[in-house]
Amino acid sequence: MPEIRFISTSIVQMSRRHGESSADDRIELTPWDLQLLSVGPIQKGLLFLKPTAAQEKKLLANTLVDHLKISFSRALEFFPPLAGRLGVIKNDDNTSLFFIDCNNAGAHFIHAAVENITVSNILEPVYVPRIVHSFFPLNGVCNYKGTAEPLLAVQVTELVDGFFIGCTMNHVVVDGSSFWNFLNSWSEISRGLENISHPPCLKRWFPCDVNSSIQIPFTCVQLEDNYILPPFKERVFCFARKKIAELKAKANAEMSTTSISSLQALLAHLWRAVVRCQHMEAKQEVNYVLLVSVRPRLRPPLPENYFGNTIHGEIVTTTAGELVEQGLGWVAWQMNQKIAMLTNDEVRKFLRGWVENPKLLTMSIFKNNTLTTSSSPRFNVYSNDFGWGKPLAVRSGSANKSDGKMTLFPGVEEGSIDIEVCLSPEKLLAMGDDMEFMEAVSI
């Protein structure tokens, strides 16, 4: 496999143009944020063709890389937390207080290149080439290490005929919505806009009965998760709008309802295929972890541009026999009902309970016979034109990957959905041979 050649690493700081130093330079962390200390960052990246000669003339600098670095610095001015570090206060009783220190220590901007790799080498193979993981910085760095490591690092990797912009962002600081808000804003500035469309709401939200300075009974040493990554492969399955609509119609018809969403039907189709391919015993318990944004579920709802984590996990549990025998509609309905239970009261109850008994998420969430869905097809991915055209594809890095991780993206075609499926090699091979599953996949 070709090796990445690292050309330069720069520390990029923001200016104070959009706000002078104030008490807001310290941002307290919510239970949604703190529970993610022991897992990995968010890693998503975009694949582009190289700009044409005419497009290059419109750049802010002589080279595309310098253009991206300049616009990256300007974007940080609107997102001060991303130029900072995590702060921690260690108490005598072995508790810790973590917060975001907007100290402008700087984000990392890395320029790299790889020889003999083309855009088609990334897009054409059935399985995602493992070299894609090398297009992301801070591999293997858990979120709590943001006390010393940057909270944001970007790697621009030159290919023979294209570029890959890989972004690693500390998951304690952002969720997927906040991640893509930054990428969308950066691309706007890169195209020449002076201001961004959706300035982030940086103030963290706490229920009135939850203290905003949360002490957790963990030290940095106790946050270490010695999880051993099992072998896995990744494959992107593409589902056209028409096929998704057919799955939705089938699921709703089977349950005599109109409540099942397109995504619930699609995930039910995926889950049934993964279990069916493993030929499990009928009584074997299987789980699906649904990660749901609660921004619109709170009363009053949080703003769409709330900057931070608002992700709540709901687990659907059944048996392999029920999953396969009951049909698509029944499985989708289990997901639908579990999500419907996630009300404003339930969210607030979770936050109060977490403060009383803090529990950290670890990679053990990817236990046997469990699928977990992250990201969303609603994120604004393909409008990220940095000045020379829309991206060809989106890919994710190695962080938080294991047997059973499903990553959702919008497809290139409007209304389509791509699912990056991460499974053991034998399961993923069986998925590709499953005719019932593949009938809905766009070739």
C-alpha cells in the first residue's frame, strides 16, 4: 500500500476579530458531552477532483493548500472552541471537572500527499481502501486527550488527480450537526463569503435543575479504554430515492400505518440482512443502537445551530428469530416506537440521572450482535464547494469503528442515502451475496 508523505504541519490560530476575550472563553460541558470522553473523535472527509486552471486563478493564494489554510483560519474566528483545548481541574477526592478552554492554542492544518493514488482508486473498489484512514489526522487519540492535543485537525492530502480533505474533531466538543456546520461555514468562506450562513450558538444548554459545573468521579488515568479493535472491512451501499420509497411503503403497509419513516424502513432492511447473513439461533438476542438528536425534541427546542452534543442513544432489542420472521414492517415499527418514547421529559430525566450517576460510553457499546448507527442523511454534505466544485464522495476515518458500526450519509443524488457498513470480513462478504438485501441497493 502506498505511504502518505507528510509535507507540513501548521498550528492555525484565530484572530479575535469576532469577539474579544471574556468569561465565555471557558465553556462548561453537559452530560451529553462528558459521556464521550473515553471514545474517539468524529472523523469525516470529502473527496474532490483537482481544480481547473480557471478555478485556480480565483484562489486566495498561489496554491490550493495555502488557499484552504487561509480560509480555515478565517472560519475558526466564528468557532473559538475549536481553536482551544479541553481544560481539567483535578480535585482532592479524585473527581474531575472538564471544560472547554477557548485559549486559542490553535488547530492543526496538515498538508500531505500520496503517490500513485487516483480518485478512481478510492471510489471504484468494492470495499473502502484502508489507505483512506491515513487521510485523517489524530488517529488513535481519544477525546479526553484534548487537554493536550488539538480539538480540531485537518489534513489535506493530494492525490494524482484530486484532493481529500479529512477533518478530525473532538467529539466532546461537537456532535455531527456541529461538525458539519463548521465544514459548511469553512466552505462558504473558502468560496469568498465574508460571513457564514449559520453562526454557531456557543452557549451550552443545561436544564434549570442541573448544575453547569459537573464533577465526574474519574481521573484521566481512569478514562483510558484499552479496547482492542477486531478485524473489519467497510463497504458503502447506495440506496436510490425510489428504492427507499418502496421500502417505506412496504413497511407501512405491513403495519397498517403511515408513521414509519424512510430511514426507519431502510435501517430495518439493513438490520434484517446483517442478522440473516449470520444464520443465528432464533433465541439469540440482537440489538440496534439508534443515536438520535434531541435538538427538536426539547421544549422549547434547541436552535438548529446549537454548538455541542445533543445525541441520545436508544436501544432496540429483540431476537434473531423475531427479526427475520416478523418482516420489515415489524422491525421498522420497533424502531419507530422506541424513538417516539424520546420525549422532552425523558431527555431531561436522562440528564438529571447522569449527573447523579455518571457513566462513560466506551467501545464496548459495539458488543457482539449489536449494530450502531451514527451520522445522518440530513447533514449538508454535498454543498461543501470550497471554490472548485462539489465533492465526489464522503468517507469516514477509523475512529469508533468496529464490527457493527453503520455510518449514514446523504447520497450524491438528491433523496438517496449511502450507508457505510463496517463489519467483519465474513459478514460483509455475506451481505454482498444476500439477494433480498442487494435488490434495494443501487449498483
